[in-house]
Amino acid sequence: MGIISLERIDNLIWLGRYSERIYLTIKEFFSVMIKCLTIQIYIKNTVTYFRF
């Protein structure tokens, strides 16, 4: 096994940080989208339920 240079270690650290940021952003995005869709479905069902 060879020696890993400091530059490669630094690049791996940054890759990990950005990967985590992307993962958390996507996770939050889908969480918000599911909430929005759930609210829209609830509102749509409520509005159609009260139509005469």
C-alpha cells in the first residue's frame, strides 16, 4: 500500500463534505415536496368534499 499525499487527503475530505451537503439537501428537498403534495391533496379533497 502506497503513501497518500496530503493533497489527495484534502481532496477526499472536501469530497466527503460536499457529498454530505448534497445528500442532506436532497433529503430535505424530498421531505418538503412530500409535505407540499400531502397538503395539496388534503386541500383538494377538502374542497371537492364541500362542493354542493
